[in-house]
Amino acid sequence: MVSVNLEAKKTVDVMIEKADEINIQISKLSNGATVLDCGVNVDGSFKAGELYTKVCLGGLADVGISIPGDLSEKFALPSVKIKTDFPSISTLGSQKAGWSVSVGDFFALGSGPARALALKPGETYEAIDYKDDADIAILALESDVLPGEDVADVIAKECDVDVSNVYLLVAPTSSLVGSIQIAGRVVENGTYKMMEFINFDVKKIKHAAGIAPIAPVDPDGLKAMGKTNDAVLFGGRTYYYVESEEGDDIASVAAQLPSSAADGYGKPFFDVFKEAGFDFYKIDKGMFAPAEVVMNDLTTGKLYKEGYVNADLLKKSFGL
């Protein structure tokens, strides 16, 4: 079976080779682990964001940036484009922010291929029937500080690899690379909702594509989190090609999938988060989904379209 860590390593090698060109910084920790700073002490770049996103997807997707990406005749922004023929593995088996890395004073949400070695979380890998067995571990950390040797040691132990084979990519939410990689989760938001909330077997998704606008960079971390989430919730468009089986109701899946189908839909994420007392667990998780969904049932040939791009809410979120 394909290895998300080995596939992603090809992109990591490109990032290391072109570090100066794409405005990132590479450092070796004393224990041999490699850290790729993509936005903490450097500015990063569009190319760095594109490659970072591809690493998060386990190297199993084509990632590009469209300038501009039309949302409507009245509003357009640069957008991230995703195409993958390994939807469940690339998004849920790799890209999903499923590892809370907490070591001493360091905390970050971990995404990327190393999760498939440590099985974070285990139930996700049971659902998609996947596990990697590579001897290298690549993890992307959403953080505004760089990890130290203690973090790399923990990740190496959890993944059962030598610490010298650990590669840690780091970018804050409030950075250009952060804005790009979160927009690049547009397909994953849909596969996650299908698995967790609709109870649809995501292994039946054979191909997927998506596009979402890149949120403007905001130095305030909480506001940046709101804007980057809204880029997908109000501006993300996704396309899923599924092989249905007898008993599957693809029309119902499509109807439940867009962010607008959730009870909590209707306000920018930062406003919803503030009203919840900044308690993430009080928020309707069903709204973490693409704005617009198109599903092609490969078994019947039927096409289903649900949801819509909400340029007005997106402009409100972005302060326009």
C-alpha cells in the first residue's frame, strides 16, 4: 500500500533544497531531527504554502494556487486548488489535524503523514483501513513557536522511528503559509463530516477535488483562526466522485454535507466562537464543511449539488 510518509518526503526534499527560494528556514536539532520553519521566524511564500499543503496531504494530491479564484462576479481572491485520487488516505489518513502534540510548554495541532504511523486517532485508521509503516515521520505543526528536541523525541517514540528521521514543518495560523494550508483543507472538511457526522463510508469516495480562497493574513491568532475557517465554510467548493452501493442515499449525504446545512451556520466563525465563550466544544461542529458540494455517483451516473458560496458572509469575515 502507498506510504504517505515516503510520498510526502519527496516534497519535503524539494522544500529543503529550495529553502532560500521559497523563503523558509531549515534547522537541525541536536538529536538529529529536522525542523522546517515556514512562518514562525520567516515570511514564507505562496510556493511554500503550496508545498506545505501537499506534505499535509501525504504527497497524494495535486496542489496549486489560482490567482484569482472567482467566488462571484463581485468578489475574487487567490485560491488553493486540490485534486486527489486517494481521498480518504490523503485527507483523513494524513491531512486531518488529528494529533494534539503537547510536550512541556509546547502545544500544537499535528497534521500530516506521521499520524499514520502513530495512529492518531486510531478509530480514523480503522474507518479507512490504513496504516503506514515507513521508517521516517513527517508532521506539520500549527504553532507560532518552533519545537525543540523534547517534541521531536516524543514524536519519534510515538511513530517508532529514529529521531534523526523526524521532519517537523511549522507554520502559525497567522501566516501566509497558515492561510494557504487551511484553505487546502477544503476537501478534507467534507470527508471528515461524511465520516464523523453522516456515517458514510469514505472509502467509497474514489476521487475528489476542491477550491477555497486564501484568507487574508491576520496577526491576531484568534481572528486568523476565524478568517481561515470562514474561507472554507463560506467560500469552499468541493467535488466528490463516489461508488455507491445498494442502500446508499447519496442525495441525503449531499444535502447534509455543506456548511449551510448545520444549525450553527450564519455568522463568521470568530463571532460564533466568541459567543461560545471561546469554548470550542460548545460550537456546532457540523458547520466545519465546504460551502458548496457536488457529488457524482459513479454507480448511477447521477449528479447532486448542494450548498452555495456566501460571498457576503465571507466579506464580513474578512472586514470588507
